Amino acid sequence: MTMKNNFPKILVAVLAGCFAASVQAQQTAPTGAARPNDARITIDPVTGRPPEAAGQTKFDLDFKGGTPKQFIEAIKAQSGLKVNVIIPKEEADAQLPALEVSNVTLPKLFEAVSEASSVATNIIAGALQDATGKSRPYWATSRITKEFRTRDKSPDENSIWYFNVHRPSNKTPDFANEELVSVRVYQMASILNDYSIDDVLTAAKTAWQMLDSSSTPELKYHSDTKLLVVKGTDEQQVLIRSVMEELEMTVRAKSRQAQQSPSSAPRGEVSNP
């Protein structure tokens, strides 16, 4: 009867003891001990930093410039990464610029190389016909880019990269290997006030002989209109035009000098009748 009456008190005492033991165990647990759902961060013993996610390893690189193979070897030596890359034999001697970068990933590094190696170049983009019906080339600006590419949409350090040199298409028209010939007309009236036509032709011939060209321009002078007709290549035309401009400048300089020179008779002097 006594045990039965005291059972509720005994049960309460047992439960209270269990609760106190649980609280004491939690209070005496060592600091930093794992608890349920507690996220733990491991540290790389070599770098002293948390390990990077796959494909996001960051590293520093000091590259002095060189071939694609030398570039990949520098990455391996300075980052420890093994790069999967294919370099075509015909592009093995391509030269990459020097660069020094810090805290970069492999995809970002290859992206920077593409930007740094891009250079502008002029190419023959096609042909146009002039008023005489002759075809002439017209030029356009394009870019040459050396780049590492991959087919992976989200590239990482396990991707396979392909080195490629992008060169613009430069389909040279058939006429590009021939010297383009044009006919131009020069007005000689002002020049012939101080020089003879023979002087002008001699100066022009002396100039184009220094070009060492395989062809010789044709010159015809029309005395009634004082026009000099010249048939030659663009290079020859530019040179002859330069000769004409120099002669014209000399004529104008002589004219200004004559206007500024004092009169032979003193100013204010009146002759006696």
C-alpha cells in the first residue's frame, strides 16, 4: 500500500534525474563538438584555405611570353593543374603575349589570353570598279585572335581545350597580283611660268626611276591646254603628284618673294623734268 501510494513521486524523481543528466551532458560537451545539422568547414593543410569547388581553383601566373606549349607548361608548373589541351601542329609556333595575373581560374585565364592576343589587321575585302571599268581592291579592318576554346557550356579545369588562331578570310582578287594602272591629268600652267616642260619631265623621270619599278609610266603633254597626261601605277601617280606639288610650292614662294622685294626706284623720289 505504501509503495503504491509513493509510485507517482518516484516516477517524477526519475524523470527529473534524466532531464538533469541530459542538461549536464550538453553543458560539459567540448567546444566545437559536432551537433546535428552542424556544417563543418575543412581547411586545406597545404594552402591554409578552404578547398575550391571543382573547376574553380584559383592561382597566380607569371608568363614571359612564348608558344602555346610553353604557356600550358607554365600553368602546370605554377598552379599544379593538369590542363587538357590540344594544340594543332600548324599552330605550334604561334606566339602568345606575356602576362602576369593573380587569383584567376583556368576559364578566366583563357578568356584573358584571347582578349590580349587580339590584334587588328587590314585585308582586301573585295573589288570595286572605277569609272574606266577597271577593278580595284577595297580594304577592311579585321582581327587576328589566338584563343583556347572548349565545347563545354560551363567549362572547368577538367574540360578539353583546343588552341586555335582565328585569321580573317583574305581572298585576294585575281587582279591583286597585277599593277593597277590609271590615267591622271595635271594642269601645268602655273608651273610653266618658271620651268620648261622639259624641266618638269626630267624631274618626274628622276623620281620614278628611284622606285625600281618593272614598268615605266607614260607622259604626254598637250601644249595648247598646258595639260600633262600621265598613265602609270598608283605608286607612280603618287610620286609624280608629289613632284608637281613641290614645283608649285617653289613657284608660289618665288612669286611672294618678288612681291615683297623693294622697288628699284626709291619711294618718294621725283624725277626732274
